[in-house]
Amino acid sequence: MTSRHTALVAEELHLRPESVAAAAELFAEGCTIPFVARYRKEATGSLDEVALLAIRDRLAQLEELDKRREAILKSLEERELLTEELRRNLEEAPTLARLEDLYLPFRPKRRTRATIAKEKGLEPLAALLWQQCGTDPAAAAKEYVDPEKGVENADDALDGACDIMAEWVSEDGTARASLRQLFAAKAMLSSKVKKGKEEEGAKFRDYFAWNEPAAKAPSHRVLALFRGEREGFLSLSLLPPEEEALTLLERLFVKTTGPDGAEVRAAVADGYTRLLAPSMETELRNALKRNADAEAVTVFARNVREVLLAPPLGRKVVLAVDPGLRTGCKLVVLSPEGKLLETAVMYPHTGKESAKEALRLVRDLAARHNVEAVAVGNGTAGRETEAFLRAAELPGNPLVVMVNESGASIYSASDVAREEFPDQDVTVRGAVSIGRRLQDPLAELVKIDPKSIGVGQYQHDVDQKLLRQALDDVVTSCVNSVGVDLNTASKELLSYVSGLGPQLAANIVTFRNEHGPFRSRKELRKVPRLGPKAFEQAAGFLRIRDGENPLDASAVHPDSYDIVEEMARDLACDVADLLAEETLRRRIDPARYIRKGVGLPTLADILAELAKPGRDPRKSFEVVRFAPGVTTLEDLVPGMILQGVVSNVTAFGAFVDVGVHQDGLVHVSRMADRFVANPSELVSPGQRVRVAVEGVDLQRRRISLTMKGIPQHEPEDASGESA
């Protein structure tokens, strides 16, 4: 990585060059972002994960630019087309667009109208006219008439010369740069319905005659329009006013009003409409798509983070229910560690007798296993099943909680589920997933593709490589910020721990199964193929409860244990005393323990960990109760105020689950009594909100909700009162 790159990235991101250089060096050594952010603060100047991600991604872009630059230089050298001036311009090109503009005249290309004209010997005529020195085009063209070459008359010669000049116009770097700016600033994004597709493409009705400045088009609309075009219902165009484009080009190339100037003017018009406009339109399309993808991926990643970091219920015995009507409700009992203890099926919705039997069954399960909470999937019959269980007066009065089951069916049919429960059917696996999501959403949701969690926006339309990277970054960040119990974590969860990956995670689980629980972090070194580098990266994020060393349950890295032990010796106590007694910790002067590679930022983290070892950054668990008696769309009445849970946040608003099996939309314009630019400013997935029903479209199964004028912090009575 060149110093030029680190300096450029530092300037672009407004960071210290030495911090960027340190981060780049750590990345090159194989360090992960969570590790660098947590344990290398002195090197980077305490850069957080957001800054480190930005550095990594920008450096990767510059590396790709350099690879393309090298390929272009090599191609030009091999064809003996590289001049010193061209080399200098290519080496200084700051963007891929500029690089490609410089290369365009030399790019090997298929035969074009211009190359055919050159083969006919018409390039000298084009050059003569291009000079615009008062040449008579008709007279000059007669000299190039040659039937054997396919030039039958002067008009043929002038047409060929025009083709050559049009290509010169289209390949001129200044012209392309100027037009690129014009397209970016003034192109109109227009769409119309394709003939005969009005009925079939009704879902795109809003865009049958759409027109707006491309520069102002929001990402969700860009993706919707592109989808409509891809599915064959819409025709799109992205063009600025043609007069402005032609005026811009004529100023660059037309020097005279004489006959030869008229030929150049005609070539400019042809070069724009036939070559430049399509090229610039494609560039703008790609730019709009990239920007829309980036925004959609950002929204999706933000939502996934909130879902993964949803408050866990914790280690409690859970009765999980996958609801159903005629097919019954699948029941599973899970231990506090998430192990499957028992399965059953009840039929509370198929008649009085079966309901009585269901009541007897569920009470028996709750009593025998000392059930502390009941997790009910929010799918079909979820609200009805929740009401049945709330009225069941279960022994121990356990919590009854509705759980979002998005993706549970994906998990239940996955290789991960089959490996974990080879002797159980998909309904049991799905119920287990629902229960575990209540116990620890993060530990369970890492087992499925984040795209299946149900909080995306056009996630199947965006660049899948970009999406995978962003979601992988989010999952990795969440897992490492929370920390992982080394003795209970699945290999799927362990695989996201800094420095591990799928193979080492599998090796850890195998070692654990063969040798029993880990008693200390040091034992990790015995795991096959887990070398010093992996240990350094992973150890601080792995927790061991009740281990040999109390620091193994904290985020203090093993490399810093000696510092904590020195603190304890200086206070004439042991490490356990430091963890237990705040008065001892207050006597510690961090400045005394500064050493090479360990400064005040790391020491502050150590002291924070001593105060709350292995603290979980997630919020405390809260139960959400939907309005009783409101279980279907038909139960909703405009003006009704309800408690709900935000299920998804998009660029245009938030979807809220109010307990009727169909999420309602709070448009961004209805989220507050003030202007809201970004819905994420106010809400996030999993957040409890109070909303009012504005409208219900039973035919299209759409619910319009509002948060305007609805206090969000008042005591909730959840009764569905009218506004």
C-alpha cells in the first residue's frame, strides 16, 4: 500500500495520515476490524469500526483502480502506443472514469463506422475539415472518391469523414468529462409503461408516466424503476436537455460558421446522439444503481444490526410454539442453554375438546420443566395462540412473548438444522429456532442468511457482492461486540469471532466435545490449527464463565493480564478482589501502567471491564403486548391507537407489526410533527412504538399508520382506544 494512497484516504475521510497508515498496516497483517478497533487503539488513534471500515473499503477501491491502471499500461506498451505524456496522464488519473476516458481512443474495438471510413482512406479528409480553415467540403471530398474502396461520390466521402469526426467527438476526454457533469446535474429520469403491459404491470402503476431529476431521485425509487424495466413493464430514459448537450459540445469543437464548420457541427450532433448520449446514459445508470445499492445496503445493514442486537431474554427454560390452525401448534421445551428437552403438538383451535386437551398438555409441560417463558411465533394463528396461552394460567406464570419468526423456515430446512437435529422434522426445528430467538437472538440468527431476516429494502435487486460484504461486516461486528461464550456457542456463532472462521470454529466445537468445557483461554492453543495469530485475534472476544482465571470472562485481552495482575499486586490484593471491589479500582492510577503499545485508551478499557466484566451491550428485555381483540385487518378501525413493534425500516418509512399478521406502513411524512429526512433518525427494528390507524385497504391488504401527534413515552394501555 503506497503512502500516496494512505495520504489520499486520510484527506478524503478527514483522518490523521498516521492513523490510516497504521490501520492499513494492521489490515495487511491479517488483523480484523473488531480486533483493531478494540485492541489496537494506540496504533490507530482510537479509530472506531465505522472509520476502519471506510479505510478498508476505500483502500480496496484504490487497489482495484491500480490494477486497472496497470492492465491499461501493459496493453499500451505491448502495442507500442504508450507515449511519455500518455503514461503520465494515466498514472495521475484520480478516478476510473478519467482512466477509461484516456484509454478510450486506444482501446481495441470492433469495426465501427469510423474504422470502416478510415479503411476507405477518408481520415485525411476528416482531419482537413476538423481544422475548419475555410475548406470547401464538397470540393475537397471529390479527391477521395474511389469506387473500388466503396466511395462512390463526394457525399459518400463526406459521410465517412463525418463518422470519423463523430468518433473523435465521442472519445474526447474533455467532452466526456463535461457531458458527465451535465448528465449528473440535469438528466431527467423518465419512465413510461410499455404498450400492452398496463394490466400485467399494475404494481408499477405509479411509474407509468414518471419524470423527475435523476439527481434527486431517492434510492428506493431508482431501484423500483429499474426493477420495472428489468421485468419488462417500463421503458426508462436518463437524458439532459439535448439543446444544452449540443451547445456544450459545439463550444468545444465548432470554430467557424463556414461550410467546413457546418460539417463539424453535423458530426458533433451525430457523435452525441449516436455515441456519446448512450455512453453517458449508461454511465449515469450505473452510477445511480451504485448509489441506490449503497444506500439500500446501508439501510439493510443498519436494520440487521438492530435485529441481531435485540435484547435477549437470557438463560431461561422456554416453551416455544410454532402456531398453526388445522395442523396444530408444534411445542418444544428448551433448556436455559437452548437444548431440546421435549416436543409435543397441541390443537387449541379445532374445537372445544381439542382445546381442553391442549390446555392440559401445555400446563403439564410448563409444570414439569418449570417453564419461565413462552415464545410464540408471529405467523399464521400466532395471535390466536398467544391469546390461548395468556388465558391458560400456566404454572409459574411464565412470560408469553410474540417472536418474529422471519427466516425460521429457512433455518428449519437448512444443512445447519439437519446437522443439529437429524431426527426431527422441519416443524420441530422451526419451533426450536423461535424459542432460541427469544433466549438469544444473536446466537440463533447467525445461523441463517441475513437476507432472510426480513428487514431489507430491495435486497434482491442490489449488488450481491456489496450486500454480502456489508452484512458479513455487520454480523461480525455484532458478534464481537457482544462476545461469545466459548463453552456453549455453536460453530456458526464462533465462525464470526475475530480471527476464526468456519474451519477453526468447527475445530473448537470438536475439541470441546472430545475434551469437555474449556477451563481457560490458554486451552484454545491446544485446538488443532489454531495458531498464535488466530489466538491473538480471537481470545479477547471469547468468554469462559467460572473459569480458572476470572479475567477469562471479560473482554480484557490475555496480552494485558499481566497489567491487571500488576495492579492487583500494587494494591496488595488479587485479581478477583479488583473485580469485586470498586474502592480498590478507584485507587488505580492508569498512568502508572502505560508501556509500549499500551496507552490510556487501552487502560481505560481494562478498567471499564474490571467494573463490569463481560458486560453485554444489548438493552434489557421488554415484553410487547398487542391490543387484545385486535388480531385481523378487519378488526382495525381508523383512529384506533395501538402499540406495535417496528419490523423494518426503509428509506421511505417504517413498517410496524400491530399484531394482525400484516405490517402497516408509517410513511416518513407521518413519523413526527416535524420534517424527518431519514426514518432511521427516529426508529429501528424491534423498537416499541405507538401508532394510530389512518386507513385500511382490505383488498390490497395495506395498512396506513401514523405516529404524528401520538406521544411515544406515555404509559401504554394497549386497549386499542380511539384517538
